[in-house]
Amino acid sequence: MKGSTDAELVGHVLAGSQEAFRELVARFERPVFGLIVRMVGDPETAEDLAQEVFVKAYQALPSYDPGRKLASWLFKIAHNATIDHLRRKAPEAVPLEGDGEGGDLLAALADVATESPAAATERRDMARALDRAIRALRPDYREAVVLRYVEGLSYEEIAEALEQPLGTIKTNLHRARKQMAVALSALGWGPETGSAPAS
Amino acid sequence: MNRPDPLLARFFAAEAEGRDEAAEAALGELLRALPRPLPRAGFAERTALAALLDAPEAGRARAMWIRRWEGVALALCLAATGLGLPLLPVALAAIRLALGRITLAGSAALAVRGMSLLLGELGGGVAGLLSVWQRLMPLRQALAAALASPAVASGVGLCLLISALALRFLHDLVERERSWTHAHPTL
């Protein structure tokens, strides 16, 4: 199963293989969870939503068009599930400053096991700054940034997943980059200050 | 001591010079280099199990299980009825004894009192409704006069039909629409 293409995996799942579905989830759990956790902020809620996404995908798999990229299709379900969740529960404001916010996510982002203490600290500081810059973005910009720069989707795939015009996606990403540059500068990581994080 | 990150420097330089592709490449490299969050261990197994339990086949299996239990309950009821038949004369005698203690006059008085209370309440309700109806009479008459004309009646019918269809369409549209503006108060 591990060597199968996405299309083959889908075929196996449709044929009733539970092992294939587990492999499908294992293959896409990181990108789907990664997107959702960036949007909702809370890892526990994100895990529940990610599970909901895969269960919905499993049920809707007979209607999946193999001509489409499986990741884009899953991201579309994830986008819908996240919006539906946030409709039910209003999101909390995400402050740019402050150390106490998003501790769980930052802990997940900071992989210090394989680095020297100094490198790990620097990496953690930069991860923290980047995370804050991303979290400070509007949710529609943030979602596009994650899909484009973390998951590596094309503009067309993002437009399809988020059901938005291509031009909107390009504009959102352009503005998001500008805002991230401003936010990173404000956090002390700009070109004038070199790398001097406030924390 | 912190040193300038080359990727960040590339990103800022490209942004400052308006080189979109270079800025995209640098930011992508920067963000993809970060460790990515993962759900807790065993997520795939838990999800596969949840999908299996939520699957339509599982639903059908549950329905069959429920039907099987309904059958068992019916059989138990029939068995209880069969076993209870020998006790029927005793049960009937007990009921007859209980009924014998209720006098006809007492029962009739109770029934009459209950009925009069019920009628009183109903009468009050009807009176309330009538007063509302009286106030609505002019409106009803105006509507009746207007609707007497076939052209007006068909126009109103058409408007109602269009409104109903539009409402249905809008409802579907709102349900399907998943814009961030519907989920985030600041947008």
C-alpha cells in the first residue's frame, strides 16, 4: 500500500480495504492537520476536525473525481469543515505580541531534539516569529499562505480547493507576503535589525 | 548571539525589489523548513475506526441489529401473553372488584365537572381567537376584494411561487457558501 499512487489507494479503499484507508489517512494527516491547526489554533480541536474531514472523505470517496488531485480534494473538505466549525464557534482574536499564545502549536513546531542548543534556540525563535506573522494574517490570507508555501500547492489548486477565483488567490498571497514582511520586521526580524527577536 | 538568516534576508530583499517569484521561493523554503505539527500518535487508526463506525454499511448493520432486537421484544411479549392466559380469570376478577367500588353517580358527577371545566377553557380560547379575528376582518375583506380579480389573484400566486423558489435557492446558497466572511467577524 505504501508504494501505491493516490489513485491506486483510492481504488483500494473503494474496493473495501481498510488498510488502504489507514494508509490514505497516514499519507495526508500531516497536511490536513497542519492546515486546520493553523486556522483554528487549538491542536485538540484541529485533530477532531481532521478526523471529521477524513470520515467525510471516506463517505464521499465514491463521488471523488480521479482526475483531480487528491490533496486538493481533501483540502477543500478541510476548508469547508473549518469554516463550518468557526461558524458555530466565533474565533478568538489572534494577537501579534505576547508569549503565552499558541504554546501547544509552537511546541509542536520546535524540533529541538536533533540540534545544538544555540541552533535550536535560534530556530525556535524564528519559528515563533514566523508563526506569529502567519497567525496575524486574516484567515483567508493565512489559509492561502499555508496551502501555497507550506503545502506547495499551485495557484490553480488553491483556487479549486478554496473555490475562489485565481485572481483573488494571487492578490491574497501577494498581500499576505507584504503583511508577513511587515510583521516579521515588527518582531525584530527585518532587514534593518538583522535577526534580533524580541523574545 | 543571533545571526541574520540568509533565507529571511533573501525574502526581504525580493519583497523590497518587487521580485514576486523570488520572494515566493524564499518564503516557501523558509516555511517548509519548519517542523510541521502532527496529530497525536495513532490518528490514522482512530480515524479508520471512526470512518468504519460512521459508514453507511455500519448504519445498515445497526438498523438490522435494531430490527433483530425488535423481533426479540415482540417474541418476549407474545410469550408473556401466552404465559399470562391462565392468569386471565384472576385478573378479570380483580378488575371487576375495582370497578364495583366506583359508583355511577360519583363517576357521572366527576365527568360532568371535568367537561364543564374543559368547555369553559375552550370557550375562553375561542372568544380570544374571535376577538383577534374581528380585528383582522377589515384586512381579510380588503384582501378578498383584491383577490376577486383573476389578474390580481394570479399575480399574487406568481409572486408567492417566485418568493418560495427564491427562499429555497437562497437557503441552499447560504448553506453552500463557505466564505471566510461568514466565519470571521473581523472580515
